[in-house]
Amino acid sequence: MTPRTQKILCDLEDRALAPYAVHAGALEGRHYPETPHPYRTEFQRDRDRILHSQAFRRLEYKTQVFLSTTGDHLRNRLTHTIEVAGIARTIARSLGLNEDLTEAIALAHDLGHTPFGHAGERTLHSLMAGYGGFDHNLQAIRVVDLLETKYPAYDGLNLTWEVRSGLVKHRSQLHPVMLDGRALDPAPILEAQVADLADDLTYYGHDVDDGLDAGILTEDMMNEVAIWRMASEETKSLGLKRGDDKFVTYTVRALINRMVGDAIETSARLIESSGVASPADAPAKGLTLIAWSQEFQVLTSELRTFLYENLYFSQELKKLNQLSQERMSFLFDTFVAHPELAGSQIRRRMDVDGIHRAVTDYIAGMTDVFAICEYHRLK
Ligand code: MG
């Protein structure tokens, strides 16, 4: 047989994808023009560039909720990201959207995260208060545009506009967000909306799982939450009883499956009734079409509030978060005062972005493990 070339793959896509999907054959392209790859579409290339980046590998030793390496089964940012990508692909495919593009955005969505999870991000944001602050979504853009260095002619991965703009989640009708000096549409493309919803949905599911595994959450506590009771009915209908080993794990599975099912059915209805006919329609009109039903919005926001109160801000995690804050502040102050103690990248970026931003890039890129080692080395 003759291999399927990039051109054939694009033709297949044109036939398979919905009219409102972004087609790899009709994209806005890259900042630095490149010749097409013989066997991969542009979004496949972007996905692979992200997979092969250093920042992607570092996700393995970054905290999701629990400090990296504290438990055998607990998620870290890498396993979280892989789960997000899997769920995002399912949703994208079922809606006729571009699966490769969705996957690329999902794989890159957490590249801007600091060590020590949200405690780390909050600390860095307050340390940077006088210098433009810190936001993990914008940091993801810095990572793929500047901080990954591989290609001889430029810094960054030279990803497509579609993937890069898809990483900018927060949009506004009143004050357009700028990228490359260009105002972004009031809503992201549908593929980016899928990655965003898949992110929320995935962490709701696995944080319940991890919280139960770590013993911070209990089944009795979970029974206060309506969507958990709903999912556990399904487990009971299969003959499993509370206390069975498989009861919790199957209920988590049922919980995720229901959230995905509702998202697919609701989004399909919203897409249909909106009448969008091209990939530019929903973004230009500021439409969010990838969403849960009213019922599941209520159910998932109850779960989210529950997780904030009982897991993310639990006493157990509070102590750890405080320690993380101290370590991060120490590293920041030390490197600002003594950039010669940091890696060569800081010194390269210092001249362009100033010392504070260069130190922030350096610290934000660290894994939990490396940040702790650096703290002990310098303290
Ligand atoms: Mg995430």
C-alpha cells in the first residue's frame, strides 16, 4: 500500500469533520512558516512537539493536589493531563470536532503550572504583584513560545495559532485579550472549549478518587454530594455494596462517565440550536457551546464547592501548602538577589524580560522535587 500522506489525511479529515470544526488543511498557521510534514497534519505535529518538550516531561513531578510522590496511586500533573487528553478526545470525536487539535490543547493545558500546585501559583502571583503578576494559562504560552528551546532559528516550539490561542482560556467581550498584538475572539474555538470542560470534569472525578485514597475524604462525606449518590446508585444496581473494594472505584468511574455523557449530549444540542456553520462562528459570537445541562451544572458545582471545602482547603493540605509557600518565597528572593546561583536560562532571559520575570519563568518551570532540592541546597 502507499502510505497516507499529509494531503490524504487532510482530505479524510475534511470528509469526517463537522463544518464547525477546525480543519488542519485550512489553518492560520505558524509564526515562522514551515514546509508541511509528509505524514502528519499540522495539529499532529503540534501534539508531538508538546509531547517531546521538556516542560511536558516535568509534569510528572509536579503536584496536582497532593504533593508529588506522596502516594503510589495519586495523580500528578502528567497523569492528570493524560486523562484530560483521553476524555477531551472522546468528546471531540463524538461531536465531529478536530480530535488532534483538541488533544494538542489538552496536552499543553497545564504546561504553565508551578511546582506545589495552586499554593505555588498563588505565592508566585503575589511575589510578582509589582511586575505583572503570574497566571498559569499565560505561562503556558510563554513555555511554548519562548522557554522551550530546540529549533536553530527561533525560541519556542512554533506551534500553530489555533493551539496557542486555544491555551488562552479566559476571554472577555469588553476587554479583548491580546495575543501577538491581535485581539482574541470573545470565546475560544470549540476544540479549546472541549479541552477546558474535560479539564474540570477530569479533576472533579480523580480528586474524589485521590481524596478517598488518601483518607482525607470518606464515603460518608461523599454521600452528602448529590452527584456522588447518583453515581453510587449505578454501582449498587450492579450488586456492589458499600465497603466492597470495588464500590468506590466503580462509583468514580460511573461519576466520570455520567459527566462525559451529559457534556456530549448537551453540547450536541447547543451546537445544533446555535446554527454555527464554520469554526469561526462560535468564537466570534462569544458562544460557549461545550457545556453541561442545567441539571449537571448544578450537580458539578455542588461537587466543586465540596472539594474546595473538604479537600483543597483541608487541614491536612493547609500545612503542606504553607510549607510550599515558604519554600517558593525563599527561592524567589534568593534567585532575584543572586541570579548566578540559577541555571543559564535565567541569565539569558534576564536581559530581555528583567530579573523578576526571568526568575519567575525559572521557578515556575521547576518540579516539586527540584524545587525542594534547590531549597535545601541554598538554605
Ligand atoms: Mg488541568
